[in-house]
Amino acid sequence: MAEGLMHASDDIELSVVVNTADDFELYGLSIAPDLDTVMYTLGGVANPATGWGIAGDTRNTLDGIGAYGVENWFLLGDRDFSTHILRTMWLKDGASLTEVTRRLSQGLGIPARIVPMSDQPVATMVRTPEGELAFQDYFVRRRQEDEVTGIRFAGIEHARATQEALDAIESADLIVFAPSNPIVSIGPLLAVAELRAALSATRTPRIAVSPIVAGKALKGPADKMLATLGHEPSALGVARILRPVLDGFVLDRQDSDLIPEIEELGLPARAMDTIMGDRDDRARLGREVIDFGWSLRTDDSAA
Amino acid sequence: MAEGLMHASDDIELSVVVNTADDFELYGLSIAPDLDTVMYTLGGVANPATGWGIAGDTRNTLDGIGAYGVENWFLLGDRDFSTHILRTMWLKDGASLTEVTRRLSQGLGIPARIVPMSDQPVATMVRTPEGELAFQDYFVRRRQEDEVTGIRFAGIEHARATQEALDAIESADLIVFAPSNPIVSIGPLLAVAELRAALSATRTPRIAVSPIVAGKALKGPADKMLATLGHEPSALGVARILRPVLDGFVLDRQDSDLIPEIEELGLPARAMDTIMGDRDDRARLGREVIDFGWSLRTDDSAA
């Protein structure tokens, strides 16, 4: 979605405020999966087959770690390792995660601003019948197979919003929640008190694109997670969760029948082809989303 | 040489006490070039073409670091990175360098004990007309082209010998100084007060193999360095430097004419074919060195 917005037109100034609650330390290195996925995607080096990692990357460092008898289930490519090594080094040298992300983005020649939600560590913890799991343990090692009975963002009470994230919200002409898991991807952003306050207070149109199409998550465990946490696993369920910070909602044409119920929440809704294909198709959705958002401006927000 | 000794016969129990004064930090990772070269060689994974690094290794992590605009002149392979990443992690977790080296060696299935000279950091600093350089800066980045006018081992006064190194000396039947640079490879070991004392006190035969053949270093800058530091760049020059901790000296057949002068130092000398070829040839030299060492036993040392 971020890529689609970036390429929607020539005069887009895009800031992407990114969840950092998936971040964790592995082999003493600071890994930030969501920041990396956004960076690699906007930098044009992402692996299109996986949605994470770098296209054509090799896995020799990780194989070497395994050869030493150390667990290596979290798949990191060799080129990918360079990101984690530099991030760790710069953080250790005292740079903020925001500054580190700026340097890495610059290195990849990314015109958009990629901004962590917070410079303080937050860790998503997943409650399951087997006990509480660290997010990547649940997500990668155990392949999202556990039933999720609760979610907790450890450290969230000490997480300040980054000034860059607040500035992005403050100066935006349009705010788009990408089609992401509303619980564990968008949820952490809304759990940062300053971000939630800024997103609640703004007069700028705020729209979300549903990550659930025809009751299924486009990728990942969002549908199952919504259901086991007591939400409806549908675009309507997502709209209900995000309602407090939204002015409009985009869902897939396959879910057009849900529009009346979503609009009953007081949320203008529009159906689009949200399953994105190639870069052109992403830009097409970006333009449609922007047009919809633009239509929601009040005199006040347009001022 | 260590490989030759390891394969010299089936009943060799080899301990290799290794210089750590080349160690340095790069990208926040602890790099130990000499330990790694010994480990990779005895583990059978060393790159025979370079003498360092791992055979067939790729260089994608380092390329990635370069792509981010960060200097990457110290050549580290992807598989090699796994060593540095784990070493750094384990050191950070509180393990000693000795313990880290034991774990890595075990991972590589090495039957010999590889022992750092010290668990405390020591850093070889190279004085040149351009100023003082960190060792790897001199050795790798500037390709040993600077004239060396002095050497200093920063931190040596706080460096304790590892117990494992002292035990190796204490229990040895034979002590062999491998054909290494006497100034910057063997020099640091002799500069650790406890090691020098143990090497001086032992009754075990101690022999060195000359790293200089026909006035040239087999590899590296030892010949130039000896000359600019006021030593004779020859097997004789090496014998003079190491004399205080030696009972015998091995030099190449090409240098047989130096035997009388070396023996005048009170040092029995023997000429051998010291330029090693394949594994069998290394084992051949290993056996010859052991035989020579054995011949130097006194009644006292044999007891």
C-alpha cells in the first residue's frame, strides 16, 4: 500500500509511520521486521515472493550460525544481515531508531520518510493456551498455529511517539491505515498514547483499507486472530475496531454487501479492487484511495 | 604449522595458543583474525587461496554494508560473519573469549584446543611516518605499505594469560613457535608477562620455525618490518629475537648456511623443507619438527 501511495502521482510526499512492536533482538542484533519490509519495498529490493527479505538474497550467514549448533529458524538473508548489523551498531553508538532508519532509508535511496512509531522498545506478546509467546516465536517459529487468546504490548506505557510520527500526522493532507493486521500491526500504533491522541485530534481525513477480503486475511493470521479475540473476521470487524480513528473505510469489491453495515457505524465506505498486483496496480489503488480520502475533506480539514 | 602438528600422528594432543592483539571491533562485532584463521584451518574450512576466511564463502553481507555507504575494506565473508556474530553475542552475554573460542571450535568439530593468549583485549598499534595506525588499518586497508618504525601493544599491561594457555605450556611435551611474524604475531604472546614467565621457566623443549626463508617472509610483511625495526630480515634475525625462549631453531634448507651463526647463539638449529604444500606435506614437517624437538629433551625435561 505504501508503495502504491508513493507511486500514485509525482507530487506525493509520503511518510510511513511503522509499527515497531514486532522488533526483537536476535544473535545480539536489533531486528525490525516491519521497518525492514517497508524499507525494502520502497527501496525496490524486496523479495516479491515472500513479502519480506531482499530479492535474490543468499543465506550463508544463517547457515553458518546453524552449523555452530545455534537455532536459526528466523530466516535472515546475507544482505539483510547488513541492515541488522548497521542498525545495531548505530543504536549502540547512541543514534535513535528514527535516525538509524533515516540513514538506512537514505542508503536505499528511498524518497519517502519511514518513521518508527516510537524510539522506545515495545514488544508484542501473544497469549495462547500454551502460554505467552514472544511475537516472532508465535509468528515465525510456531507458524501462527497457536490460538491467540490475548495480546499485550510490553513497554507500551513508556513508549513516546517519535516527533517525526507526530509531525507526519500533523502535516498530513490524508492519513491512510494500510491493509494490515488491526490487532498486532496497527494496534501498537494506536496503543502509543501520543499517537492515538494525535490521530484522534486531527481534522485530516483518515481512512483505512481492509486487510480482510471475503473473510480471509490477504496474508498472515489476522482473520483467525480477530475471531479468537472476539471480533468478526471481516472488513466489518476491522471497521469496528478502527472506527474511533477513522473518517472513511475502503473494502474490497467482494465485500460490497458490507457497505451498509459499515456506514451504519457513521463511516463512509467505498469498495475497490484492493488485491494489488504489480506496481502499476498498486499505484492505481493508491490513486483511488487518495481520491476517496480527498472526497472526505470537510471545509475544516481543507482549510 | 598447527595443521601439520595436528596431523603429524594419531596420538598428538595439540593446544594452539593464539595471538589476540590483532583482534578488533568492526560494525560492532568482535573480530579475532588469528583465532579465526587457526579455527578455520584446523576445522578444514579455510580458504586455501587466501589463508584467511572460509573456502567458497560469499560476500553479500559486506556488499550490503557497502551499499549503505559504509566503508567495507576489511573483507568478511557471509559464513565468516556467523563466527563474528556469535562471538560478539556470547561475549556480550558474559562468556570469556576462551569459552567462546571453545564453543566455536566445537561447532567446527576441531579436535585441538585453540586457546587465546588472553581474555583481556590487547591491540597492536603500528608506528609509521604517517602516525600510529591500528593494526588492521596498517595490515589490510593500507596493505602493509607503511614503513614500520615501532610497535606497541595497547592494553598489554592489563592482559592476564588465560589459565588454558598456562596449562598448555605446563603440560606440554613440546612447545613449537609456528613460522609467524616474530614482532606482531609471536611478539604479543611474549609480551604477556605471565606467558613469558611460563615459557621462560618451563623445562619442556621449545623450538621455533623460521617464518623467513632466504630473506623473505613466506607471507605478510615480516621481512620489511624486521628490517625497519633494526633486526636482520633473516632466519638469524628471527632466532636472535626469540632466543630467550628457545631451545632449538628450525630454518629452511635454503638457509642452511646460517646454521653456524644460529648455533653460536647457543641454539641447536636444523634445516628442513619448511615451505609447506598439501596436508601430507604439512604433516611431514610436523613430524620432522616433533622429532627435532624430541631430540632436544634433557634428562630433566624427559622426566
